[in-house]
Amino acid sequence: MYITHRCVDFEDVQQRVVVPGAWRTQLRTAMGSLPPARHSNHASRKAEAIRNAYAQLFETTEAVPWQDHMI
């Protein structure tokens, strides 16, 4: 399978922006005809605790100088 550079998201580090890829538009078009899910998609408490632990880690001791510019 071959994809072009415009198919995927990429970071323009000079402008400090993320440029969305074409897949996002294609996904919205494809998913638009699906009925909404009946079940909630909430993460388990354990998964949420793990996510929060990583978030805390990457916002403090493992933070890199440029990360706040890319948010």
C-alpha cells in the first residue's frame, strides 16, 4: 500500500503547527453513515490511572523543552 505525505498528519516545526492529513476527512465521510454507539466508551478506572500517571510524568520530570509549543 502506498500513501502520499498528505495522507497522514505531519508537524510543521517551524510554524509550530500540526497539519492534518487527508485521512481525517476520509474518516469523517466514511463514519458519518454509521449509527451512534449505544454503549459508553469510558476507560476503566485502572486505564485512566495509568494514563494520568504517564501524563504527570511527561508534564514534569520527562518533559522536553519544545513540547508546549506543539500543543
